Amino acid sequence: MGRTNLLLSELGFGGSNVGAVEDDEEALVTAFSQGITFVETGRAYQGSELAVGNVLKRLGARADSVHVASKTLGRSRDAALRDLEQSLHYLGRRSLDIYQVASVGDEEWEHVMATGGAWEGLQEARDNGLIRFIGISSHSLDVLRKAIKCGRFDTVQLKYSAFDSRSASLIRLAHKHDVGTIGMKPFGGFGMLGSLKHSPYAATLNASTLLRYVLSNHLISVSIPGMRFPREVEENVQTAASYDLMTTAARVRLQNQAKCFLASVPHPLVRKPRQRNA
Ligand SMILES: NC(=O)c1ccc[n+]([C@@H]2O[C@H](COP(=O)([O-])OP(=O)(O)OC[C@H]3O[C@@H](n4cnc5c(N)ncnc54)[C@H](OP(=O)(O)O)[C@@H]3O)[C@@H](O)[C@H]2O)c1
């Protein structure tokens, strides 16, 4: 994964929707036992860090092969360090592989990077051995471009799927600068597959084709679909283990299908995640 040199499964686990109920832990157990070695969670995903921490504890020594990334919505040094302390507690680790400043908007970049900003806190945490690498996640292509070019981030997390491939040039740029890339929302975001299910597009736009689309971009370090059920993990692992590279023409066809679907349902029904306990 870029300059981190972490060796990860190309299919990772997006943890934003686990942790609402105890059963969610089974999806994580299945993932780690089937060879997924990267999980992404976040301080703001409440029960998620706790669920990941519980499962890592259950794995015992096998947990050493799992790389963990989490993130903070804090923008100041102090807020980021406070969140990190909590993340370490819930995840049950002395140190995390990657800690990210999450969802940084255009107007927040300067603040995050200023003296006393979140980046400074994470640098301090890295110096103190609490984290190994510093990352950032954003929906702003401008912020991501700055993050890649400034040389101060080891990883960037960006939206990348057949529904939204605008970050493709940034993935190439990150590769050139040896910055690791984490592809979020590979199925178009939580709820998209549910909306597609009963549409005329279900045969072409499904978990298997959408996952093949992102995995066929070999410049991206890891893609992290959200998964709540063991059967989803099994299906996605099966796809990742056996897919043929999608040709450029097939990728463009899928993007066009995705565009047509979005145009046919201006506001795709996005089902809300279940309530979380804590
Ligand atoms: N930094 C940020 O700003 C940010 C924002 C959003 C997300 N993220 C990260 O990106 C990850 C992924 O995003 P996401 O969960 O919103 O979107 P996504 O990965 O595009 O979609 C996830 C949903 O797809 C469904 N799914 C997964 N595998 C399936 C399968 N084989 N068959 C049928 N359905 C399947 C599940 O829905 P059901 O659970 O309903 O079955 C799952 O919750 C998050 O978990 C999080 O780690 C980061």
C-alpha cells in the first residue's frame, strides 16, 4: 500500500455499518477467517470500533495479520488525539496501522494542516508510536489532490465506483506519489444495491460486477465494501478470488449503466442503517 509497504488483501472490510447488533460481529469473523486483512472503521461509527475490537480479541494471535485503520472527525490537535485515545481503547490495540482525518471539506483543509490542527496531533501520535501512518478521507477532489501532493499523508480514502469514478485520475496521481489509496463506497454507497435490486438494471449492476469494476483498477491499494452479513462477505471474497479483469470497454459500459440507473431514479431510495446501541 504505497509508501506504507503494508501488504493487504485487495478486498478490505468497510466497517461503518457493523456494531448495531451482536450478530454483526459474524460478518467480521467471516471476513478475517476468509483472508481479508484490512478493516476500516471510525470514531464516529459508534458501535463499529467496539465490534472490530471484540472480534480482534476473539481471533487471538491471528489478529496480528489484520491491519486496522480508523479515523477522527476532530479538526484540532487536541480533538484528534482525544479521539485516537478512544479508538485505541475500543479497538483494544496499543497502536493502529492508519489513523485518518475524516471527511475533510474544502473549507477545513487549512485548519487541519495549521499549527494546532489535526495533522499535527497525528504526527505527534506517530512520533509516539500510537499510529504507524497518517491518512485522510474526503469527498472533495481538491482536498484529496492537495493531500497527495503535500507529502504529509501516507494514505488517502476516496469514493470510487462505477457510479462515481471521478477520482480515477487521483488514484493515478497517488500511485505516482507512492501514497496508498483506500476506495470507499464501491457499491455506490449504503443502500444503492437495495435500490437496484428490483430495477431493470439488477442483472448488470450487482455486487459482483460492481466489485469487479473497482478491483480491475490495479492502482488502487484496497477497496472497502460495507458488509453486515457473512453471506455478503463470502460472496465478495468469492468474487475477489476469482474475477477476470474487466476490459476498458466493459468498464465504460458499466459506468453508462450506472449513469442511466441514477437518471431513472433521481433520488435512489437509500435505506438507513439500523440503530446502534452505543
Ligand atoms: N470517510 C468517509 O467519509 C466515508 C463515508 C462513507 C463510507 N466510508 C467507508 O466506506 C465503506 C463502504 O461504504 P458504504 O458501506 O457506505 O457503501 P458500499 O460499500 O458501496 O455499500 C455497502 C452495502 O452494500 C451491500 N452489500 C455488500 N456486499 C453485498 C453483496 N455481496 N450482496 C448484496 N449487497 C451487498 C450491503 O448492504 P446491506 O447491509 O443493506 O445488505 C452494504 O452495507 C464504509 O463502511 C466506510 O468504512 C467512509
